[in-house]
Amino acid sequence: MPYLYTAAIILPILALCGFLMAAQAIEVLSSEASWREQLFAGLNLSEEDILWAYQVRDTGLQAMIFILLILLMSRLFWFLHFRKERLITLTYPGGKKVAAPPGTTILDISKLGNIPHASVCGGRGRCSTCRVRITSGGDQIAPPSDHELTVLKRVGASEGTRLACQVPAMSDMTVTPLLADKSPSHRSSFARPAYLQGREKDIGILFADLRSFTKFSESKLPYDVVFVINQYFRHMGEAIEKSGGHLDKFIGDGVMALFGLEDSSDQAAQKALSAAKEMAIALEQMNQSLKSDLGEPLRIGIGLHMGQTIIGEMGYGKATSITAIGDAVNTASRLEA
């Protein structure tokens, strides 16, 4: 096929080149009056023959223009009638919809509709950054190939997740791209914990808060407040990470940490208790080192609770992070208070 396809392209190009070269040669020769006289004398043409030649030329031009118009009209008719009936629609988060012919991959449909869609490898199925979750309409798509399954298993993809570059859409579907449209590196295509996509799990939750810090901040310059709070956050963060916890976020002068994202409940409880102890020791050390600046020692309240939560990567843009939500989180917050 490649050789025949090449020949099919080259043959008409060579034919046109030969036609143009012949026309140029005749143009050069016809500039001499003697050559023209000799040519027409040898042809022995009558006026009727010359008129017939012009009629053939004009008829040929009209026929070519007519055929081109028929072709354009048929394409327009096909686009407005047949294609309109055969288009499928993909619905994206936010309600945006993109129509495309059946058999177009989900990634190409996203590009067609200017939907931001990550694809580090350029749609060759060599990474997993284009993966999507198909929430409805996936009944008619083919099952994943061995190559696609290998990539999905490597990243611990959950059920219903597919590579957008490997899935030809055959019916209306609702899809959700799982990664940001601009991946900073190939890091997103490597194996990542399964819980990042959303999972229910019993974990340990720790909340800590500085007591009477508002009173302290009112009597200090802003620079002093920022310096002290940053020292506090550093000590608490180091204590949490030393104990194997995940530092979720800083909320004002409070700290939220998670334990057991990839451990058993017993291990999570041990690590949470260890972190609370390490935080108390770290705060004592901080009070000693900043004794002259604090006036009175800082005190913290710590709330610990174990329970089932939903964990995963949540947020928007740069504010995306691993966090947990659920009643257990609210209980830990109230215990700290």
C-alpha cells in the first residue's frame, strides 16, 4: 500500500510537469513567425476545424466547473444531512458539549472542542496523563487493549478510568479528565497512590490550635507575629512528618494532619499518638528558644479521632491537595476545640 499510494501521488504530478514543460517549449517556438506558418500549413485546418477546437475547449471548461459545483454541493448536503444525524456528543464537567463523528478518540474530541486536556506523550498511549473517567455512555466502547491495561494498572487507575487517546467514542458519553490540562512533567504519568482519585478509608485525624494566640498577636508587631507563627508551623510540621503523618493544611494558627493513608487503622492510631507527643516536645523546645520574645509560653490544644472519611486529591488549580472530608474530620475538630 505505501508504494501504490506514493505512485498514485507522483504520477499525476509528473504528468502535470510534462504538460507544463511541453507548453513552455511550444511558447518559445511559437515566438518565431516562420515556425507558426509552417505549423498551421502542415495541419491544413479549415475555419470549421478551428471553431470546433474552441467549442471543445469551452465545453470542457464548462463541464469541469459544473462537476466541481456538483462535488461541492454534494459535500455540503452530506455535511448538513447525513453527518448531522451521525454525530455523537461528549459532555464535559461544567456542562460543555462537543460534537464529533463516531470513531473519533476522546482526546481528539477534546482538542476539537478546545477542552483543556493533558497529554504528555502526544496521544500515543505511552503515559497516563490523558486518562478520563467515563461516567455514562461507555457501554458501546471497546474494552481496553493489553497495552492500555498495562498503563492503567501502573498508575492504579480505578474502574471506569480509560486513556482518552485510546478510546474511540461510538455514542454519546459523559467524561471527566482526571489530570490538570498542563502537566509540569512526566511525573503525573508514573505510579501514584490509588487513594488520590477518591477512596473511603478509616484514618486518623489530628487538629492542633494555638491557645490565646490572638491576645499574643495584638501585643506584637506584624513582623514578630509572622516570625513566631512560621517557627510554630515548622516545628509542628516536622513533628508530624517525623511520625509518618501527612500534613494536610495550616488553618490560621491551626494545623490539620492525616494518618494512615496507606497504613492500617492500628498503625494510623499509633502514628497519630506519636505525632501528638512529638508536637508537645517540639513546642516545649520552641518555648525555650524563644523565651525572651514570647513573654509567656505558647500552649496548644490537640484533638485526635479515628474514623471513616473520604480521602483524595481535592481543590482547584494550584490549591489542589490531598485532604479528607467526613464526620470523623468534624469530630476531630470539635475535640480539639
